[in-house]
Amino acid sequence: MTAGTTTQISTKRVTAGIIGGLAGGMVFGMMMAMMGMLPMVAGLAGSSSPIVGFMVHMLISAIIGAFFGALFGGRSGTYGGGALWGFVNGMIWWVLGPIVIMPLMMGMGLQFEAMFTGPMLMSLMGHVIYGVVTGLVYAWWVNRK
């Protein structure tokens, strides 16, 4: 395998991850819109607009999707592998996103004590759905002809 081949594989994985992340982000974004969560996400950009919140959410979804492709892409070439590693990725980002990174960025402190409250369990469901959709679309994208 040459350096060019390795770069090509990495680019393919990252691209597929971004595509999968955007698909997962659309599904999770619709759920967030129905739950009225997008204004809170907009707060990351100093806004309260649901439209800004959706745009921020989609940007984050694409970035997380790129990381998914880079980190889990080699294990996610089948639908089963994509769903499994997407699930794992969703769980990881549920902890990192709404429990660690977002609260710290908003000056709220870590939210470990709130992990099993109703809103956080809904967030867990959304992150898992995001991850599974991301992984399934990733697998479809890398295997399309």
C-alpha cells in the first residue's frame, strides 16, 4: 500500500463520515426542533434563533461524522458494523457533547449529575439515533458503485 493509497482511503472515509454525519444530523436535528432544543444550541454561537441552532447543529454533525469516518471507518464498511460503531460513537458523543463540552462552553459546569434525567435520556436517544444513522449512511456511501 502506498502513501497515496492511504491518503485516498482516509479521504474516502472522512468524506463518507461527513455524508453520514449530515444525514444523522438531519434526523437528530428534526427531533431537536420538535423538542424546542435548537435555541439552546444556538447559544453556542451567541444566538437564540432556532435556524442558527440548526446550522450550528449541522456543522457539529458534519465534524463528528468526519471523526467517525477517520476513527471507526475501517470497522464500519458493512451495515452491521456501521450500526454498531455508529451506536458506540453516539454514546461517546452523548457524554462528550451535552454532559461535558456544551455545558462547559456555556459556563454551566459538568452535567454528570443530570445524566439520567428525562431531558438527558431524550438526548441519549437522539445521539444514539444520530450515531446509527451516521454509521448506516457511512456504510452505504463507502459501498455504493
